[in-house]
Amino acid sequence: MSSQDLTVKLDADMPQLKVLDPELLDYIQRRQVDDVIYPAGARIIAEGEPDPPLYTVTSGWAMRFKSLQDGRRQILSFVMPGDVIGFQAQFFDSAVTSIEAITEVSLCIVPHDDISRLHETHPEIALRFAALTADQKRVMEEQLLSLGQRTAPERVAALILDLYGRAEARDMVRDGSMPFPLTQQHIADALGISLVHANRTLTRLQRDGLFRIRGRRLQMLDAPALEKMAQKPAN
């Protein structure tokens, strides 16, 4: 599915972009060459795609995943506004994961030939891109901990806390609730549990009063209880 042209300017005043380092945001603003929009369900980057573009997400949600030949997939992380995607692929011959839009996603394109020379021309910007990659690695390591050691309720609790914290950093939380476009299938594929198990676990945690999902929004009701369940240290 192809992208369509969209007039979207990368505006530093957009609350969801506050998560980007100001110097990195300025660099991207000065080098962006195009703006595109992908509808929900569209493939933004396909695993194995040669030389995919570097994107900054200005709005919408996507998922980063890998698939087996029989169609089973493992969602590695969820992409939110302010994230940069396609950076890792600049160091390989092709994309190492696929990225698909969950909602309609607006993206700004940055030419990747600039990126290959960053360590020579703008080492401080190269370091900021590296920091973004390190944060993505942190998210995936938390995911690995869930898949390897946490029970299903602990996995869901850890995921909800991570997404809520990322939403707060982007000023996406209003009156204790955040946008939540994920389906139970997304959660099952991210946490390595069956769809039935995801449904039962979400129902149980909502019944216990920890959070509420309604109308594509998630309301946080008891963050300390979620932290205790996920065995996360209190801040």
C-alpha cells in the first residue's frame, strides 16, 4: 500500500514532539524533504527492504515486528509520535524489522545519505540519534524480560506502564487517560500470549480496578498497584 502526500510541518510546538532533543528536532526540521501519511494497516517499512527512508513520526501509532513464514508475528515495540524509525536500517543493507501503521500515521522523511556522514559532520547529532536507538533497545529489553520471566498479568501491567509513561512524556495524557488504539490481538502478539489469554487478563486487571479501556482510550486508575504487579521499582 503506497503512501500519499500530506502537508504536515514538523513543528517544535507540537506537544507530542517534546520528547525529541531540541537540537535533534532542529536538525530533522532543516533536512526533511517530504511529508507522507500512511493509513491504518499500511506497511511503512518491510523487513528486508533495501535502503528504507528515515522517518520522524509526527502523529499516529505503529508497530515494529518480525514475522515467521506461517504468518505468526512478534511485535517488538509500539511506535508513538516523536519516535524516529528507520535509523537502525542505515547501518545494514536492508531493514531488519517491519513497521506497520496501527492508526493513520503522519511521517516526515529525512534523507539517509545525511545520516551516513553524521559522525563526521555533526558528531553531537550522531550521539543524539544513538541515544534514540539506545532507548529503543531499552524498550525491547523490557519486552524480553516480560517474555522470559513475567506471568501474563505481569506482562500486561509492564506494557501498560511503559505505554502510559511514554504518553506522559509526549503530553498525550489528559485527565488521567491516554489514547489507546491497540487491540487485544496487538497485546497478545506483543506479549507472547494467546488472544484468549490476553482477553482474560485484560478483563481481570480492569475488574480489579487497575485501569480501564474504553472508546480507544486507557484511563489509569491505580498505577502503584500496576507497578507492584509488574515488579517495577517505584520512582
